Amino acid sequence: MAINRSLDSAETLFTYAYAVVTSEILSKGSIKNRYELVHNRSFVKASSKEEFNIVRPNNDNLYSSAWTQLKNTPYILEVPDIKDRYVLVNYLDMKTDIPFSVGSKNPRGSKGKYIFVYRDSEVPAGYEDYTVVRAEDSKIHMLVRLEAFNEQDYPTANAIQDQIIFRAVYPEKLQDQGNELVGLSTEAIEGYSIEEFYKIFVSTFADTKIEPEIVELIKTFGINVETGSFQSVSAEDKKILEQGREKAYQKITSPSDKPLVESNGWSYGVENGIYGKDYLYRAQVAYFGYGANLAEDSIYPQFNTLPGGVPLYSDKQYRIHFEQGKLPEAQFFWSITLYGKPSQYLTENELDRYMINSHDKDLFVNEDGSIDILLSNSRPEDPKKLPNWLPTPLDEKEFDLTMRIYGPTKSQLAGTWEGPIVEEIS
């Protein structure tokens, strides 16, 4: 990449930094999640927005998570042999790549004992029987997803959560690095000044692997690589950085122009989790669905607009139509979740219902064997169709949909999947 202070360079810089800043924001919170897993014992609700600040959270798994300080202490992970349900254990680095992933229902299996160490740090004595995992970043996000069938399944699922161990080897060496939550990362980044944004980005340099050309680009614009100070940034360069941010943000917040699998308005990528030099796609995934799994573990068909680019409006009514026997294929299970726009979050409703999934056994079936999922902000007139109702926002003008397919089939990964029809109804 040519090092210069052009608008294109400013756009590249912001695009690269977006995922890193997102990770830094999300790493804030309780000090407890710096030395062990913190478990969500129930599904995320719309009312959890301030305490659970990941955009577009799923509502079909129970989350467990922790953020590390590997430069201060190694961490151990112990995963039992979990056979009866889907469990996935990933870690995301600060760029949101997934260098490590194990699961109960994938070829890698889940059972194992691992020790995570920072770069070339020594493995402490007593852990010779642990598989060593080395991380380039001190902060990694350990993220566990555990399938839960419904609210009645919580006790069983919670007991399984307690069997998964992730903790610091030397918790006494952890440092308090600020615990204040800032709300949704998307809203926080949008509200930052250009100086605030890059100050956060530069603060990660000490213990995060950042490509050398990006560090040089920061220097070229006059930003201090130790403090993030703009004292040496000229007015002209600041203007270029502002314009680069605006140009990058427009692309980051738009659907990807990367070649995607598309069918009946649904689209998804098959390169999640490992992004290489594709900084824009990485930033888009961080914006639209931070923490996306590797495609071999799950895919995320998105439905954003009707034909012609017409948005899905909250005050209109729609249906997702599945022909008889044509519910989504999945090796394990699937779900469809509705999110408000622009918040990218679950939308409050009287049922606290945010998704329909393969564990819903009481869906109303039409006479011809087809199934319609109803999207509206008012209840269906026919009470028999209530299980098929997915409420749309009352406080946001638009919404969109994410389908999650856990254990995608070979045809889905190859791009021959056919998505269900989404259409407006009167």
C-alpha cells in the first residue's frame, strides 16, 4: 500500500481501524470477565441493550464470554465432551479474525484442554498436558455459544455452561483497564470525534498486532503513535481524515459488494472469520454482526430490502413463505431473527419474541402444507397464527432479517441454496 496522505489512504485507515475499535469498545465491562467466563443464563432481550452491547445478538444460543490480558497471564480452557447439543467455542482477535474454533458438532470436536499464551511467552509448569495456543494480541475475546431449546431448557443448558472452564492462570496479575460500558459499539463509534476514534485505535498498539503499513500511515498523517494526539496533525490532514471516515463509513454501513451467495433477496458470505487483507468486509461484518462464526460452522443469510431496494417498513405487513417441506436446511438447527434499523438490535415487543427457529414446534401450517412467518407490529387476527408472528419495531421505521444456519450443508456453502420468499401482504 502506498504511504501517502490521500483521501484513499484516510479511507483505508478508518476501514482497518473500525473492527479494532469495535473490539476495544466491547472489551469494556465487568472486571470479572477478564479472569473467567461470564455466562448469560438466558436469551438476550431487547431490554438488555445497555448491558449486552453486541450488535445483532442471536437469540437461539446462550452466550458465555471473557476478555483476556494475555500479556499479564496465560489462560486455560477446558471443554468437556458435549454430544447432545450444539456448542461452539471461538476466540476472536482484536481484528475479529478467528484463529481458534472448536465445537461439539464439527470435525474438530469440542473436548480438550488448552492453554492460551501471549506470543512467545513461556508456558508455565504444570500444564504440559494442555494444547498450547499462541495469540498475537493480548486481548482476545473468548466466545462460547451453547444451543438452548427454549426457556424451559435453561437449567440443563446452564449446567452445561458450568462445565466449560476458561480462567486466568494468575488472576492476581490482572490490571483494571476501565470497566465502563459505552452502549452499542455502532452508536459509540458514530458519536466519536475523529480524534476520539483514533485515540482509541492507537491505544491498542502496545499489545495488538497491527500491520506495519497501517502504523506508518498513522505516523504519516501526524497522529502520535504513543498517545493518539492530533497535536501534529495539520488542519488539511484532519479534513482529509474526516472525509476518509465519511467515505469509509458509507461503505461499511452498506451491504457488502463482495461476491455473495444470493437467492430471493437473501445474501450471505462464505468467508467469515478469516479476512486477511479484506479490511472492508471485515469492518462490515463487525458492523452488521460482530463475532460471526467461520462459515463451516454457521452461515448468516441476510434480508435487507425487497426487489428494487425497497426497505422493510415497520408499519407494513410481510410474510416469509416456506413451501411444504422447504424449511431451511441445517445439519443442526436454524433461526430467523428480526432487528430494528438503524439500531441493529432486537426490537421490544409484548411477547419478548425476536426470532422463529427450528425448535418452534407449534407453528401454524397452511392447508397446502406451507408455513408463513408473519412480520407486523400488530398481532395476527387469527389467534392460531400467533406462534408464526415475528413482531416488527414500534420505535424504529425499518427492520431487516438475519437467518442463522448452524451446520450449513455442502450446497449452501457451494452457493446453490434457495432462500424463502419475503413479500408484502395487505
